[in-house]
Amino acid sequence: MEKKLDDLIKTVTELKTSNGKIISSLNSQNEKFNRIEKRLDDLFRNFTILMEENRDLKLKITNIEERILCIENNKTQTQHSSFEHDVIEELMDRQVRSNNVILFNLPENENDNDLENIKYIFTDLNETIGDFKFSRLGKTKSTIHDRPRPIKIRLNEQSDVFSILRAQKILKNSTKWSNIHFSSDKTTKQRNEMANLRNTLQSRREKGEQNLIIKYVKGIPKIINTSKN
């Protein structure tokens, strides 16, 4: 009977020990679960923060794209407006100059009378020019000019400009006026275009295209091959 009691006590003790181990194991597992749960909470919180930051970043990118698009549109409109302004300004400048001719190489000194000389030249051209205005271009110098300043002549009729430009070849045979010549009053853009055209003509001639000249076609200077005409 006593032996059975001892065995029973022993068994109960072993059960208590085993139960204690089970409880300790369960507590350990609970701690692990709690740590995992805490890590999941931290991950979820970080994920939420990242989602909010990503949303803010998308909004910022959208705003930047809209601003860039707005800037590009404004730039395009500004360029278009500037182009239109330049075209209108160029047309107005050409219109203002349309009644002008530029006279080159007319001697310039105190003893010469520009007005009388211009009248004599028009007479030699067989042109009856009634009224006109003129002025020397460039700064006035006190000494005699090795290279006379050009004279801008303002005519009343645009048709007189074309008549003078066509007739000026007569002056090549003149004993007094052979060195002078006339030109239309070109804008800066027209002068640059003509300079580029002359450079192109010279380059093509140097490459062997000798039958080329610059000719005005409907008022626009172009390089023409004379052998095809």
C-alpha cells in the first residue's frame, strides 16, 4: 500500500514537472508569436507609411509634369508669338524701305553738292524724278572719305525704284559715274540672306559650276543656272 502511494506521488510529481515544461513551452511559443505579431505590426505600419509616401510622390510627379507641360506650352506660344512678331516687323520694315534706293561710291567732300550730283545721275539715267529726299548713311567725318558713305534716297513712287535699278547699267559707260551703283534698301535679314546666297554661289562655282548667277525671281533672289535658260 505504501509502495503504491509512493508510486502515485512520483507519478503526480512527474506529471507536474511535465505540465510545467508544457506551460513553459507554451509561454515561449506565445512570446514568439507576440514578437512575430509585433514585427508584423511594424511591417504593416512601415508599409502604410511607404504607401502614403508613394501617394505623395505620385502627386508631386503629377504636379511637376503639369508644370513642365504648362512651361512647354507657354514656351511654344511665346516662340510662336515671337515668330509672328518678327515676321510682321520684317514686313513693316520692308514696306518702309520699299521706296528707297541706296547710292554707293558717290564722292564725298566739302566742294561737292550731293543734291546736284544725284540730279545729274538721274538725268544720265533718263529718269525724270521730281521730288526726293536723301541723306548720307553713317557718321560724319571731318576728313575726306577714302570710301564715301552711301546715300539713302527716298522716292515718292515705288516704280521709280525699279526704273533706277534697271537703268543703272547705263552708268557703266559713263566717264564720270562709272564707279557708282544703286541698290534697293534691304533689311538686315535681306542683307544676311543675300550674303549667304553669295557665299553659296562662290562655293558652287569653286566646285565647277561656272554657269551660275544670282537672279531675282518674283522679287526673291535665287541662284540660277544660265545654261538651262
